[in-house]
Amino acid sequence: MDQDTVGFERTARHDGAVSTATPEPRARFRAMEEGTAEDWAVIAREHVAFSAELPDRVLAHLAALAGSAGGFPVDRLTHCLQTAALAEADGRSDEYVLCALLHDMGDLLAPDNHGALAAAVLRPYVDEQLHWMVAHHTVFQGYYYFHFLGGDREARQRYEGHPAFELTAEFCERYDQRAFDPDRPTPPLEHFAPLVRELLARPRRPMGD
């Protein structure tokens, strides 16, 4: 098949069967310095469609947290749902509830750096203080357990004076550290799906910012 053509056919194998996917438009260049306006028009159109599917990918990733508990009293999905439900019940903003829901979404892929992963996903869609809160919540949450593991529970004090310090400390105290109750009624993920779909459809920042 001519690889210079803009469209091409992809095949995927599922359970031993081969299926032909819909041809996907592709740019012609092999290095970006060769790109043309026509190439980037193709890419821009595909980016719009791909971005529109982000809420579905995020919800699917959250769903994958179900059943993974890591020794905690509830699994990781339940913890995220309870954190978001507590924030919602307190009348927090939609952006805040979204952050509460996604704050631990990075557990599967970045267990030692999950706050940074979640914050990277959220950054285009929430304000700067909420982004900082998610990125740093792990060290603030450590106030409740680092000392049991030989660490410094006051490690968060290195950020004292930061504009989002109190916001992050409050998030952990009121919501994050309280969301491990196997007896608490917990809304299903579908309860938060409309919020995820609405907020992840409107980035606050331009691409690359």
C-alpha cells in the first residue's frame, strides 16, 4: 500500500478474527519540518475528535480502579467516589468536585507519583490553585500517616506560605483522609459522569500552555 496516501486502512485482531477499521486520515510528512498547512488541517480535525473522547477515557480509567485496594479499607474507585461525594455534599464548586474525583486516578500508572499524573490531566480544565492542590495532595495527606512509616508527617510545611497551602490542607482533612468508609453509601461513577463530560469539554488554557 502506498504510504504517501493521506488515508490508509488499519486492521485489528480480536479473538483471532481480523477486522478492517474505518480509514483514518493521516498527514503525509515524515518529519515535522516537512509539514504543510494541509497536513496540519488533517491533524487539527483529528485532534478535535480525539479530544471529544477524553471524558470517556477518563471515566474508563477511573472504572479500572475498582477492586484495587492496596490494603486500604475500600478500593481505589470507592475512595475517589467518596472523596468527590463529600466535596459535593459540602457545596464545593464543580471544578473542585472534579478534582476530588480524579485526585487519585494516577494510582495504577504512577503509584509513587500519582498526584502529578492526575494534576497533569486536570491542568487545562481547572484553576491554578486547584491544579496545585491535586499535584501536592500526596505530601499533605502524609500528615495522617508518614510518621507510622518512618517519615515526617510535617513534610507539607515546606510549602507553608504558598497561596494554595490552606486549600490543600483542608482538602485532605475534610475529604481525602475521610473517604475510606466501607459502610458509607457511595454514589456510582455514573453519578459524576455528566460533570466529567461537561468540564473536560472546555479547557481553560490553550494547547501547549
